[in-house]
Amino acid sequence: MTSTLSLPARPRSRWHSQFRRGAARLVAWAGDERLSLWLALGFTLAHVVLWTAILTQLKAAQDVHFDVAEAYAWGQKFLLGYGKHPPLSGWVAGAWFMLFPPADWATYALAMTTVGTGMMICWAIALKVVDRRRAFLVLVMLALYPIFNFKGFKYNPDLLQLVTLPLVVLAYLDAFDKRTLRSGVLLGLAGALALMTKYWVATMIGAVGLAALIHPARMAFLRSWAPWAAIVTMAAAMIPHFIWLRQVDFVPFTYAGGTYAQSNRSENVQLVLGYIGHNLALLALPMALAAAAIAWRRRWWTMAWRDPAGFIAQPWSRAANPGVRTDQALNVWLIQAIVAVGPPVGALIFEIYLKTDWGISLFFLVPLSVVAIPSLRVRRAALARLAAIWLVLTLAVLATAPQIALLTLPRNADGSMSHGSHSQLARELTDVWHQRFHSRWPVVTAYTDVGDPMTFYSVDHPMPLTPNEPWSSGLSSLDEAKRDGFIGICEVGDWHEQLCGDWMKVNAANAERMVITTRRFFKGHAGAATVWNVYVVAPGQ
């Protein structure tokens, strides 16, 4: 007769029990038809608030990026275009700063509100493809994607595409389902809104069109009103902007061709490889953390391969594929594959300049593409684990942000567009103008990386005018500058110092000249000094 010694079970800690209860509640809310919306909204709002606080502290040793200042400047006038880009990002900035002051924290709040809106739209997309629990998992994965947190600090047309492009995909999935005139009109409006953000969105619109043509259910969609109503609506909605493009002689395309000209095949290959590596590196974090949350003590991947043709052709069945709607998942896979492969391949074939930041808006469907794989087993505990990982990482970055900010303060001049102490210069030049002319400073003439921060930081918010720029923003003109007076600024040691100085010799010959040195201080530490050549032109000269 043998006996076994049984050890008493280890008592669970109070913290562990509370975590399990909280995790169970989170999973229950994520799957509830009524509460899941509030959970998604609450999570997204927490992400927006926490990362606004993080970025405000993390960037405290710097001025706002000139892209942000440029958007603010555009928002001073609601035009049909701003030289380089369509107008939507300027309109959004203009509306935002009607409600909030032109302060650094407000720009980070705008950026995080933008990505938060995009996250909620992506959650709505996920609901058309997977069940509610998987949709919440997608939302948390996006919150861990650097594009939606740290790298999303800079509000500009690229970031705004994280709202307008998900809207296009959501409208397409809806139109693909309903195939009604109304859904087609909504898809067309979403496409027009995207095109009013940046012309680069043509990549996503083209991917949606190709997905519709490749999908096995294409004929049912193409025989409906939806796709044709979408095309007509988008074209009609773009007419005012097309008229503006013709009036300005299509300068945005001149800007794109002149700014992003390719020099040789070797540079082209390097840019494409850099683009691929950059975006794969950004995706690695959310994918790795999600894999860890799903795989924790579980075998999370099954090799239950199915017949591809049968898998694609079968209608959605919750019994066969619990949690995944495969017909809409195929749409998502097709769109993501096309926008992932198309730009780098096209750039190689046609030797097109491919900037790494252009990938910001093209990979928001990757988390959903993975979660929508039917053979992927997603345990309920994975939701709580991944949400806990997000919370721990976010709070850790929040706690260390002030120390990290100090490391970003440059001790030597580095040519960085965020370290030139533009805010100090704006205050000093505003005082100079008020002392000389006892009126509002009307126009600043400088290159974009200097002039637009003056518009943002000066209490007078002077309209910017860029020397020698064929794609003028339309906010000011040389005639207005000479009539109302202006302050010209050239940064000493900058790559376009000579061009700027030559323009001033011609157009500010009678100006009062001065040299101003600024230096940013942060927590008792001095940053790099920047020297500026300043030209004060009185009104009417």
C-alpha cells in the first residue's frame, strides 16, 4: 500500500485575487454588446490623457515641431489648399485652436486626440471582422503601436491620415456588406475627406479598389449602386479643391516633384530598404507584446490549415469560425497586403522617393489582420494581460518622462528644427515690433522651419511668408508684407542661410538689421545657442 503526500495549495495573494476579478470584469465588458463601446471609449480616453501628459513632459526641453506650427499657421485662414498640401489638416488645427490656446500641451493633446479618434474607428472596423473581445484586443495592440503613442507626437497631414484612412476602410466594409446607394455615398465622402488630407492617400484608395476587384464576392458588390455612387460622390465633393488646384497651377504637385526628387538608383534602394526596416521595427513592439500575452503558458498557434479556396468562398459561419467573419477578413488582408507591398515595389520600379514617415498611415490594419486569422487561438486572459502590459509601460514612461526630457536638451548646435529656441525668439521679436511701431506684428518672412514657429509662439501670430517658395501657402504675399511691414529672419549656419540672405538683400534693403542670440534653458541646464540675422522692415517701405 502506497501513500502520496499532498501539499497544500499556495494561498493566492490579495493582489492576485483582485487582478483576477478585474481581469474577469474586463473580459466580460469587452464581450458585452452594450458595455463594449464604453470600455473602448474609456480605454481610448485614458490613452489620450496619459500620453498627452507624457508628451508634454517628454518634449518640455523642446519647442513644438515645425510641422505642428505649420498646421497652426494654416488654421489661421480656412483656404481650399495651402500650397504643399490639401486643406483638411489646416482646418482641423484651426478649429482645435479656436477652443484651446496655442500652447505646447495643446498641440500634443491635438495629436493624441487624432490618434485616439483613429483608434476608435479601427475598433469599429474590427467589429465588422471579428467578435467584440478580439476587437478590444486589436484596440490595445494599436495603443502599443508607437505610431499611436510616442511617434504620434507630431500633428501633421501624415498623422491625420490615421483618422481619414480608417474611415475609408470602415466605409468600404460597410458598403461591401450593404451594397446600398447610401453606403456608396458615405464611401465617396470618406474618400474625398481622405484626399483632402494628403494626396498620398491614393495608395489606400487604390488598395480598396483592388481589393474589391480581387474579392470572390466582387460581382455582387460591383452590380450594386455602392461602388458607382462612391466614385461619383467623391468626384463631386472634390470639385472645389480641383478648381483651387487649377487656379494655383497645381503647385502641390510641383512641390512634391521638386522636394522629393530622386538622385540615383543606389539612393532609391537605400530609401526603400529604410522604409521597410523602419515600419517593420515599429510593428515589432505591439506584435511581440501581443504574442507574449496570448502565448503565456499556452500553445497559442495551431497549424490547422484549410483548403484556401473553400475557406475563402464559404460564407461567414459563427459555428465554423467562431469570432471571425472570413469574408470581411479577406478584404482586410487584401487591403493591408496591397498597401504594404505596393509603395516599396512602385518606388523601386519608378525610382520614386519613399520617405519613412509615409508609412505612418498604412499599417493600422496589421493588428486586425493577425487577430482575424481563424486558426489563432485567442484566450480570454490575453485581453487582460495585454491591457496590463499597456498600463505598466505607459505609467513607466510617464514616471521617467522628465528625466528623458533632460537628455533631449542639446548642448551643442545640431541643426535640429525643434531645438532652436523659437519660442524665445518669437517673444523678443514681438517686443521689438511693438516698441518700434506700437502695433501688431503682421508678417514674418523666413523659411518654414523658422517662420511658422513665430506664427505659433508670438502673441500676434504674424502670417508667414517663405522666401523663394513657388508653392506659397496663400496666407500672405510679398505685396502685403511690404505694405504692412515684416520681420525677416535668417538662421546663421543653416543650410539655406545664403539663399535667405540674398532674398533679404533684394526685398529688405532698407531694413533695420540686428543679430539676436537665443539659448534654451531647462531645469537649470543650458541648451545650444542659436544665432539669427534679423531684418525689421517698417510698414510702407
